[in-house]
Amino acid sequence: MLNKYPLWKNLLIIFIIMLGAIYAAPNFYAPDPAIQISHDSGIVDQSALDSATFALGADGIEFFDEVIEDGNAIIRLRDPDLQSRAQQLVNLALPDEYIVALNMAPNTPSWLESLGAGPMTYGLDLRGGVHFLMEVDLDAAVNKQLTDSLATMRTLFREEGLRYRPPLEVDDSNRIVIRFTTPEIRSAAIDLMRDEFPDFLFRTAETGGNYLLYYSMSDLSMLQLQEYALQQNLTTLRSRVDELGVKEPKVQPMGNNRIIIELPGIQDTTRAKSLISAVATLQLHLVAEPSATAGTTLEYVDPDGLPLTIERDIVLSGENITNAQSAFDPQTSLPQVNLSFDAVGARQINEASRANIGRRLAILLIETKTRTVTERNADGELESHSEPYVEERVISAPVMQSALGRQIRITGLEGNEANDLALLIRSGALAAPMYFLEEYAIGPSLGQENIARGLLSVQIGLGLVLLFMLVYYRVCGLAANIALGVNLTLLVAVMSIIGGTLTLPGIAGIVLTVGMAVDANVLIFARIREELKSGMPVQKAIDAGFGRAFITIFDANITTFLVAIILYSIGTGPVRGFAVTLSIGIITSMFTAIMVTRAMINLIYGGRNIKSISIGTAITPAPNPDPLT
């Protein structure tokens, strides 16, 4: 029967429309401006939340909800302009171990979240986001390079039998200081170091019976190292931001030692800050024997909170780790991190473990973090600044049951901790620590008035299109309008599912999509009218209109789709936002114009013996001419 879809096809169309409506629905629940409180231990207690809300209430800042979720506290505010001041007040009220960050608290219903539905991310030009200005500690990069050279120097001195007086260290002026007992040994050391460290500058001195040798980096080597540190940090930051799932971020250098980061629509700024700035280093140490001598051990606490003494010597450091992936232990279903080593690291861990089977191996995590400190100045005004600190902790101390190889696993971690640790190691180490100089929420870059006018123009244009289709094509125009609404719903749903970022150029892509969707229906309706005027029966005219217009519609859309792909591949920022919405809109408009519109036309006119349809004017098929006259 002409113009009748089988039941399965109608059910498929209904299912797709319902699915699109579900995944587009979260965009109708706008998030609330909020501040998020977290703790170094991972848990915020009720007393801290009470102190924070009391500080806000005393300053007259209105909030309407406070809750502790997953160990973090969320306080929702009524006025987004007061977020920064609320952050400062809570920072002042709580101890340093608490981290207070700006946030946008989602309002998506739990039943939608259980289905994996969430709202689209909006770009800086529409919703704003968070802005970080970070300073790279280039002196620390130089210090790290010198500290890494100490291990090589110790090995060379030991192999050549050159005795020095400990400690072999880097002083506050970023110089390696070596103490010898005689000038002859010092001269031999200079000759040895000249071949191994040709770029180092040395100076000699004598004091207190010690023959001193100072090593420092040349100006050229220091400049090259600083440039490398800045570029390496940029590369690592971009990798970490990509892991956060932020679309169209801005990560670029400013000057010689600063980096600007802008994250559009970011919500969990606490996690963003910790992953962006963290300098995480893993070190593997043997747990010390009871007979270990003083000065060769370090004191820590194991994951169970018990005292743990480890050897000062490092078995393996993070430079030898090539990959890290979070996973779940198949036996306990608990999270773990799987580490892979390079050839040098695999040999070192194999030799150390083979000689120490039955002993415990401590995995030490060293993180350089920053916290925001708020103080009142002499005028009583609040001032905030970032303060770096180092956190060292043993995250695991298993017993080595056998010799270890190229891969090991770290257990005893929480879910988020395992994911974040794997991310930090996998994305690459920062060549130098970074500290937050500025952090603030930024409003839409194009101005709220311009955005409102842009959205108003979209609404007016859409309204005029709907009105034209309804007036000019009557019932068929109504079917096209319904299909157009479905098209927009599906477009928003797909953008939400893939995590696309909507920007103002993206809205322009949606407007173009609306025009192309209407154009497809116009071609179909025009073809139906031509077939009716030529004398074709109504049912055959409808079938021919959709069938013969398909090739024209497909050709027009495929060329535009290819252009959108090219724009996305070579463009950046706003151009990509336009290309994304345009390419998705082409696919959804093809589906709605051909499938959804025809399903409704079939529902209204299909399978019946009718003489005319409402497609602009009441058109009836012309009588067939008599071939004998």
C-alpha cells in the first residue's frame, strides 16, 4: 500500500524521537552558581560546612542550599556576581587544608543522570567559565636539573674512587657543592666532570679545611632549560585539559614564565585546579630493616596510618614510567593503577626485587600543590593569593613475593584517586612547578546584551519560518514544522551526548541547519505539487515527491557536510563550533525531512482514496487527456 510505513519503521521513528527528547531534556535545567569545598583528606565534615555558611550569612551573602556529596561540600548561591567574594570569605573562615573553588552546581534530575543524560557545555562567549593565570617556577626547573645530576656524580666518583665529604647537595643559589679533603682529588674531579658536564661552570674555594668545588649551569644552558620547561608544561597542560573533557579550552603562554588557561563552562574547578597544577612524582623505596643506621632512612606513615620507615635510596623514580592506566582488580573489584616501565626501569626494579624477595616495597607519591590563602589587609579588605606546598605520602607498601618485571600494579586506592593518579602520570610530568596567580570566573566574552540579541534573532527567524510554512503549505507545512522541532531536539540531544560545546558561531550553524531542513521540505512539497498538476493521482504524487526529491536533497546536503568536515579539520575555536553544529544538523535534518515528515504525511493522507491534499492550495489531479482527440 502506497504511503504507509510498516509498524517497525513507525516504532523506530517514535523511539528515536523519544530518545532525543530524553537526552535533550537536561538542557532545560540551568545550573546554579555555587562554591565547592574539598579537603586534603578527601572528606569535608559538617562542622566545616557550618563554619562556611555562618561566614556567608554574617556577610549577607544569600544561599539556598548546602549539602555534602562524595566528601565535598556544595553551597548554592542566588547571585553569581558574589561567587568570588563568597570564595574569599569561606577561605578566610576555614583552615588551610580546605580548598574552596568556584563551581556551577548542576540541576539535572537524578533519573536523567541515571540514563547518562547531561546538558551541553557552553562556550566562554555564551556562559563564561573559569580563568587561571599560572606562573612557572623556572628556578625549580634548574634546581631539579642540578639535583638529577647529583646521582650521576655520585656514581662517577664511586667508580673512579674519588672520595668526597658528604653531603653532596644543591645550595640555595642553585649550585652543586662538593667538598674534598685534598686539592689533588678536587683537580681529578674537575677533569672527570669536564667530559661528563661540559655545559656546567665550575668555581673552586677553600674554607674550614674543605676544598670546595661549585658547579652551576651556564646562562645559555639555563635559558634553554627554561624554554624547554615552559613548552613542556604547555604540552602537558593541554593533555590534562583534554582529559578533563573541556571543549575549546584556551591554553597559551604569556611572557617568558606565565601561562593563561581558560576553561569554558567548567563545573568542578577543584578537580581542574588539582590536575592542572599538580606535579606528581612516584618513587619506589625499600622499607628499611630494623638494623638500618641513622641518616639512611626516612619516616612516613603507611596507608593504614601506621609508622613506616623507608630507605633513603631510591629504587626507581617516575622518569622510567612509560604508561599508567586505571583499572579494577579482577579478584577484589577494587580500583588499581597499572604501571609500565621502560627498559632501564624494568632492569632496575627486577634487580632490586630479585635481591629482596620477602621485603616490602614502598611506593611514595610526591605532589607539589597550591592552596588559596585569604587574608585581610591593613584596610580590612580581603586579599587572596596562592601558596605552594609539597605533600608526600606512601600510597602502597606491598610485600614482594617474586621478582618484578616491566609492569606492576598499585592497589589500595579510591576510585577518583586511581583515575587522577593515572592521568597525571599518563599526561606527562610538568617540567617545573606552577603556581596560581589569578583565578576567577569570567562572564560571557561577547556581553550578555549581544548574546540576548543573538538568541532573539534566532527566535524571530525560527518563528517567521514556522509561520511561512504553515501559511503557505497548510497541513503539509504543519507536518514540516513538527519535523523541524524534532530536528532541533535531536540536534541538541546529539550535542549533549557527545559533549559538544555550544558557542555563538554554533548557534549560527543551527540557524543554517533550520534553513536547510526547511529547504528540503520545500523541495519535496514542490515536487508533489508538480506531479499533481501533471495529472498524477494523489497517493502516487506523494510517493513520487519524496522519492524523486531525495537525490536532490542528498546531493545538496552531502556537499555541505563535506565542507563542514573540512572546516572542523583545519579550523580552531569558533570555526570548529560552527562546523560541529552544522554537520550534526545536516544529519538530523536529513532524517527529519525525509523520514519524520513523510511519517506524518502518511499518517494524515496515506492508504486512503483521496482526491486532494492541503499543500498550499487545494490541488486536485488534472483529468487524463483522451489519446484519441
